[in-house]
Amino acid sequence: MTKDKILAAAIHQYSLFNYYGATMQKIAKEVGIKPASIYFFYKNKEELFIAAFQKLLQSHFEQMKGILDAAKDAGILEIFNSLLAGTVAYHKSHMQETNAYISLVASPPAEMKQFLHEHMKTFDTWMLDSLAELAKRELPHLTETEAKMLTKQFVLLMDGIFWEINLYDDETLQEQIKQANEMMRKLLEGIQHE
């Protein structure tokens, strides 16, 4: 459908040129339509990019939910490992979207900051609540505060690994994941002995 092609082209152009360089002309050319045809679906560039970013961010969110859902019956260390490995695998296989995501998060256009802030708050709340609940399942002696702290420490590592996706080759990235998993293992060992 043309609307989906427009959204995909907007994300692609954003990944190449950021918001201000991704013109309606370039998007239309990529789709093979006239620029005026975009306005049949979106009243302006801001509305188009909000829709494109919603699609991009929702896809990322759904992927993370899927990874967590597939691992939820495992132990917490395996869940952490699955999230790290799954996040990297997903982003490496969707580099165009990953580049757009990185650009959006690193320097969002002023018009998108509120939208991005709301999305990230929703995502972070889901991630923290989900992982804290799973951590408490395995470690019932944890208080809510301790479970959230453990989860925040993991998310900090996961964020670091995410930002390395574009920096390192696959071998180095796998070593980084291994080190992050080892850090979480040691952290969990300390918690289990308390």
C-alpha cells in the first residue's frame, strides 16, 4: 500500500539525512509518486514523521515484548541474556531502522521531543515493571526497590550495548554481550547470597 511505502521511505530518508534533510521531494521520489500525493495521506511533514516514528518505535517495542515473552519462563539471568542478544540481533538485521532510531533518540527534532519523551517513558515503565516482576519471581526476598534497582542496572548495560551496535564488528559486539552477561551474573550472585 502506498501509505506504508511512504512511511518506509520517510524512515529510510531520515536514516540518511535526518529530519531536516529528509524532504517530501526525496520521500516521494523513493516511493515513485509526486510530492503532492503524500499530502493525500498526511497534512504536513511533521504529521508524516510522527506517523513514521510511531511505526518505528512501535516495531521496536513489539520486538522487545516478543523477546521478553519468549524468555519469560527462563531464569532471570537467561532473560537478561535473551534481551541483550535479541536486541542486538534485531537491530543488526534492521540497520536502516536502527540508524533512524539512533538518530531520533540522539538528536530528536524539536517537533518530536514531546512525542519521543512520552514513548520512551512508556517503554521504560514497561521494561522496568516487567523485569522487576520476573526478578522477584526468582528472588522473592527482593523488595520492590531492590528489584527495580537490579532492573535499572540491567537496562543501563543494555543501553550501552545498544549504542555499540554501530561502533563494533560482530565479534567485538558478542564479546561485549558476554561481558555484560558476566556482570549481571556476578550481580545476581551477590544478591542471592544476601
